[in-house]
Amino acid sequence: MASKDFIIQDPRHYFIAYKRDTGKDFAEHIHEGLHARGVDAFLDFIDIEEGLSRDEWEKQRDDAIKKSNFFILIVTHNTCETEEIKKEMKLAISIKNIDIRGFIYKPLWNKEEELIVDLGNEKIDLRKHQIRQFETKESLLREVLTSLPLVKQKHEIKYYMK
């Protein structure tokens, strides 16, 4: 008799939003951590092929947001001021069944300007969504893993040999 452990593939989809110059390392760490656990997490510079036109790139990004159940926003310095984050947030907010989760770099926790996304016609206060703070890549991954409803239990399958 032989047995094999495996992790069930999580049927939900996770979109990771971040500011490139201050959040890319954090985003990549989250992506790797989720994928290692069988979770489908979208990260633009990994999941969108290079060489696409701007319109094609945005379509793939938008399609990923639309199919996601969770929108993970990593907030580092000036994240909420970037046009890409504003576009992504606007689309995520328009989707009724997406759960927006913010993960905020701890030194920014009390800086209101870092926690407001101004979409022009409305301002989104991240404090009204489920948010957590982090200090390092490891603490961010721990916060993501403990706050999202991931399929994490292992199951055993037994193979009977004749």
C-alpha cells in the first residue's frame, strides 16, 4: 500500500495589485507563496507575456480582475496615487462578487493619504475594507495566508496494489 499527500487546487482566483517600484518584491513573494500552496494568483509581470500592445496588456489584466474572487492590494509608499492602481481598484469595485483585501506596509498605517484611493468620482478609504499591516515579505505572506479563506488541508489518497 502506498500513499501520496497533495494539496487540493483552490478553485478561487486571486489578483495581486501593487506599485511596481515599491511593491514588486512583496507581490512576487506573495505570488510564489500562494502558488506553492496550489492557489491561482495573478501577477502581471509573470502572467502577462512580454511584447503585447498596451491595449492587449490591459485586456489581459482586466480579464484577470474580472475572474478573480479576491483582489489583494499591497500598499507601499504612494501606491494609492498610481494610475494603474486606480484603474484596477475601479474595476474591482465594480465587480460585486470580488473581495478586496488591503495589506499595508506598517510605517504607512497612520498616514491617511496612503490609505485613500481617489477615483475621481469617488474616494475609496481602504480602512473600510479588510486590511492588515505587514513589515517584511515574510510577515506579508503570513498575513495573506491567515486572512484569506484558502484551501489548505492535506488529504491522503491510498493506492492499493495487487
